[in-house]
Amino acid sequence: MNAIVLLLGAIVIFIVAYLTYGSWLAKKWGIDLNRKTPAHTKFDNVDYVPADARVLLGHHFSSIAGAGPITGPIVASVFGWLPVYLWILVGSVFVGGVHDFGSLFASIRHDGKSIGEIIKTTLGEKGKLLFNIFAWSTLILVVAAFTDICASSFAYDPENLAGAQAGTASMLFIILAVGFGFFVNKKGKGVGISTVVGVILLFLCVWIGYLFPIIKLSKGAWMVVLIIYIAAASILPVWILLQPRDYLCSFLLYSMLILGTIGIFVSNPTLEIASFAGFTTAKGETLFPFLFVTVACGAVSGFHSLIGSGTSSKQINKEGDAKLIGYGAMLIEGIVAVIALIAVASFKGVEGAPAAVFASGIANFMSSFGVPVKVGKVFIMLTFASFALTSLDSATRIGRYIFQETFSDSDEKIKKVCCNKWFATIVTVAASGLLTLYGYTKIWPIFGSANQLLAALALLALSTWLMKVGKNYTMVIIPMIFMFIVTVSALLILIYQNLFTGGSIILGILGALLLIVAIMLLIESYRQLKKLKNNIKTN
């Protein structure tokens, strides 16, 4: 199969979906262009800050992308390229896009609060508590996994300077982001001219990092640096670090997308791996449910609902921007996933970590129009690490939000301590830090299942809210049922593997606890939905 056909097909389908299905969703849900958003009604210049749609798209896209849309399709390619490709297309349009757009919109209509607070309006305090426990636990897994990924990517190796180069450039990005945020938000400089200057300086940082990789730290040292960084990113005003850093770094991913696409068109590769490799892999993993869990961010991801309802909903300037930010960003991520699939499928027999496989594939595509393979690999690895870092800092901040919201209705003494942003950040970072001792490879399988189950729970929250306010919820409840079936099946298998076949007992217990909480929430939702339907019939 020709790779260009796959890429063009995905681009066309996503554009049509955005213009048709995305617009239909906006109409059915009642997007109001004149309604004031929480960024204006609750403006505090720390968390609630209205942002230009272009800036917010960059922040949101950078935060949801991370390592997921690259890692997932590459790992799932063991089933063959065809089932992965089809799930990316169907998932992005009808599951992930609906999930992301709906979560963002629902949060906007609830003062920019998290999905847990939205659940509270329909399922009560118990529902909110159960969801927040699940969401916070999942975020701890996210932070732990991505901290390990970033530290490993930045670690100094005398024989391979790519880590030091990526680490040096990433630290320069942080300084640049603070400067960008200051000049745009405090000095009133226009976003357009600031972006031009910022992007030029961004690539200058890449070049300096490549030529002068002066930050040469071990993985352990990077762990400490990253923990300090994410704690600061959780507490500082969103406009000074998180928002501008994610926005500027989004241009790295846009560049990677453009260069990778050009490389695919110039090199015109053919897919070398099988279109379908069977229902069971050599390791015994079955296509159902593991394909739908493994691809994750490239089709649907519960983490996205936490980004949408955690940071993006507090910055959106107009409700009309929700379609671009929520639905549009998910479709762009689908393109990233397709390119990742092409990168691994075009070179049969390539082995190694997903990041290395992806970097090697895209670098070879880029070499077709004159970019040296070595330079291309460093650039792609840097991009990969940068986006893992954006997901990391956003996840920490959202973990802090959810921890605070969980205790927002508690006794005043408890509330004073637990709702303090410093205390909430320390607890979130400390819990994640302990889990990093297990390493990325052990955490990822449980994270993948928990993450997708979180997507099902977010869809459940969205469907109950839409039902309560009398809006069409059919487009939400069908994906919700499918995701519940998929993820409960996967989590049961992983719990069994960890508890009874020599895996990690602690991760097995954590998986079991997450499943119990999810089932309790599902039962509570069924009871409340039944009551709601009866009330609707009575009235």
C-alpha cells in the first residue's frame, strides 16, 4: 500500500469531518457565540485568563499530544497497519473528537470546572468523589510515566549527545516561554509579531542545543530537575509559563508534521509490514481489547478531557472557539498518529523504543529532500521529548486542580489545607515521584487501560449532563458503551497478569482499585440516570 494514499485519505476525511460532523455537534449542543466564557466571568490572571484562539490551540494541542499519538500506533502496529489506521480514523472522528469537544464545552458551561464537578451536578457528591479519585490516580500515572520518559530522553550519554542536546534546548525553551508570556501579556505586544520572533528564537534554541549541549545530567538528576519544574508550572500564573511554552512548542510539532508530510510525498514510501497480522500477537495480546487501548491518544484519550476541563476551558475566549480547540486539535492529533504509523510501517524489521523508531523513520523521509539523517533524528527526538514535557506540566497542574476540587466542600480546617495550591501540588508531585521508581515500561500498560477507562467515564459524565439539560446525547452514549467494554476487558487482563503471573503486585492492586472505583461510579450513574429518566417522563 502506498503511504501517500493513506496520509491524503486521512487528511481529507478529517477536514470533511471537521466541517460537517464537528459543526453538527456544535449545533446540537447549542454553542452560543455571544455567551461570556469563564475566562471573562471568573478572570483572576492566574488560572482564568482569556487567550487568543491561536495561542490556546497551541497550548491545548501540545498538552494532549505528548508521546501518546506516536507511541501508541507504533506499538499497535504488531496487529498490522490496517486495523490501526481504521481505528485512528473512526476513533478520532466519532469517539475522541466527540469526547474532547464535549468535555471542553461542558466545562465551559460549568465555570471552567473539571469533569468531576460536572458529574456532581448530575450524580451528586458521591459521584464527584469517585470520579476525582479515579482521575487523580490516572494523572499520577501520567506524571510518573512522562517524568520517566523525559528524564530518559534528556539523560547524558557520552556516546550519544542527543539527550544532552534535547535537554539543553528544552531548558532554553522555558526561558524563552517566560519572556514570550511577559511581552504578550504584560507589555501588550501583538500575538502575531511576538509569534514570529518567538518561533525564530525557538529554532535558535534548537540550534544552540544541537551545537552546544552543555547540560549533561544523569537520568536521576533530570528527575529532580523535572520535579522542581512541574511543581513550579503547577503554581505559577498560566500566562507566564504553561500557556506560552505549550504555544511555542506547538510550532515544533507543526514543523515536524509539515516536514514529515513533505518527506512522505517526496520519498513516496510503500508500507512494508502486513496489512493484518492476525488477532493475536507473539506475546499473546489479542486485537480486542488491546488495539483500542494501545493506540490511545491517536484515537481517544481520557487525559484529553482533563486538559479540556482543566486548563483550556479556563482560557477560552469565545464559545465558538471550542470546536477548533476541542474537535480540531483531536483531528490534528489523528494526523500525527497516521504519520507515526507510516513511519514504522515503511521500514520492515525496525526495532527499538517507539521514539527511536519514529525518529528514524521521519529522519529518513526528510533525507529525501536534503536534511541529513543525523540532524533529522535529533530534531525529531527533541520534538518528541518536548511534547512529553508539555503533557507532564499540564498533567501536574490539572492534578492540583482536581485535588483541590475534591476537598472544596469539606470542613473549613480540611479545606484550608487541602485546597491550598502549594499543598495540593506537593501531594500530587510526591505521589507521582514515588511511582517513577517503577519506570515507564511497567507503568505504561496500567496507565493505558486507566486512561481509556477515564475516557469512558468522561463520556458518561457528558451524556448524563446532556440528558439533564435536554440535549441530544446519542452521539456520546454509543462511544461510551464501546469504551467501557474495551477498557474493563483490558484492565481485567492486566490485573490478572500483575497479580497472578509474576507481574508487579502494587500495580496490580492499583489497577484493581481503579476498576472498583470505576464500577462503583458506573452503578451510581445507572441509578441516577434511571431517576432522571423517570423524572423526565413524569414531567
